[in-house]
Amino acid sequence: MSESSGDAPRRTLRQDGIGEPDQLERLWTPYRMAYIRGESRPADHTEEQCPFCRIPTLPDDEGLIVHRGTTAYVVLNLFPYSPGHLMVCPYRHIPGYVDTTEDESNEIAALTKTAVRAIGAVSAAPGFNIGMNQGVAGGAGIAAHLHQHVVPRWVGDQNFMPIIGRTKTLPELLGDTRALLAEAWDEHA
């Protein structure tokens, strides 16, 4: 504790046993705790509670929509694995790929191809993870509404932050990423 003249005592908080300073910067993201804890996440994603049903009712910039198709749309992931991570979602509230119509599955495939081209052009991503997690057991965060992830990847893009620090580092605001991808979309369709 230290005191300055006339002021209340100030305390320096210290943690016992921390050892020598490690020279690492700290990135505090307390807003992420709501996501980690699952706060405000509906227990059952009925159409009325489903974010993938609600997003198309919003303006593109507010909903982070990159492109609207006939049977499906493309939206940035609000909690991305890497910069530019987006999802291709059918408008219909269906849980599985086998539930898509031929038109829906064709458009999801075409939109995925365009997404890879547009992201590659905007960010020079040399690789991608593309896939659907179906059902809770399959890892779907929102199992009631089908969505395909398109995740751009770079060699060495993931460091210790997500594993040790439970933090993702993103170099660009989501709205800025959405605007870049939306602008590049038609050129790469």
C-alpha cells in the first residue's frame, strides 16, 4: 500500500505466486463471457427464436449479410474462428442437409464456391475449412437451422490465444469485413 498526502490509501493488487513477469500483453475481452456461458441463448431454437430466421429480416449491414440468394443467404459469423468466417444458410428453418430441396442444396453449393473466391480475393487466404456441423452431437451450436461454415485459413493463423487464453484475435471489425466481401461478391459469382 502506498499513500499520498491527504488522499485515501491506494492499494496495489498483487497475485501471490505469479513468478516473474512474462512480458506478454493482455487482451481483455469480457464481452465474450456471455457467449462462453451461453447467456441469452434460447434452449430451443424454434423459428421464432432462431437467429438464422431473424437475420434475413434485418438490413444487410445490421445482420452482417454478405449476399442474399433465392433459397439461401450468406452471413458473417458473429463469433468467427478466423477473419472472414462466414456461413451459408437456407432461409427455411430445417435442421439437416438431407432436408434441403434440390434448389436449396444447389444454391448452398454455388454460394459456397463464390464465398471461397470472394474471401480469397479480399484476403488472399491460401486455405479453407468448409463444413456443416449437424445435430448437437455433431457440434452444431444452433442445431435446429442448417448452416454451412466457410472458414478462411492461413498457415500458422491460430496461436495459443484460443487454446490458452480462450480469446480470438481479429484484425478488422465485422462490419468492415462484411462490406469488403459484399463489394467483392458479384465480381466472383
